[in-house]
Amino acid sequence: MNGDYYSYLVPLAESMEQRQHWLPVVVIYRACLDSTLARARAKYYHHGIRYLKKLDSLAPKVANWHDVLPHDQYKKSLRQDHARKHAF
């Protein structure tokens, strides 16, 4: 999923969240977060922080992660991969 299309993805995630489809919502916000961090522009990191906070609040609601990396592992990997991004 290409997180660069956040203007379409975020409303989709919000709609799915209202229907309590937690796992797809997590996948969408992760795509948006990954896209934000891949740009490596500090001026966009506030969006990434918002996505990460949203993911933190959604993670406990996901009952079955299926083939998706669980949130704690995703977050650990994220912190390792982007440790040098101090603004984030």
C-alpha cells in the first residue's frame, strides 16, 4: 500500500475505524507513517507522530494480527530503523 496517497487513505481508515475493522485501519496508518518517514523531511514528522499515536491507541483493539507484524514489534523496528530522526 502506498502511503503517499494519505489524502485518500486517511478518510478510508476513519471510515473503517467507525466500522471497527481494526486491522485494516492499522495497515493503512502504518503505510502513511512509513511514507512520512521515508520522505526524511522533519517538517512532515508531526504527521508521523500523529499516525504513531493513532497506532498506539488502535493496537490493543486488534484481536488477531494474522500475517501483520504485531504493533510492539513494528514499533521496535520503527525505532531501530529511524533512530537518527531526532525530530520524530
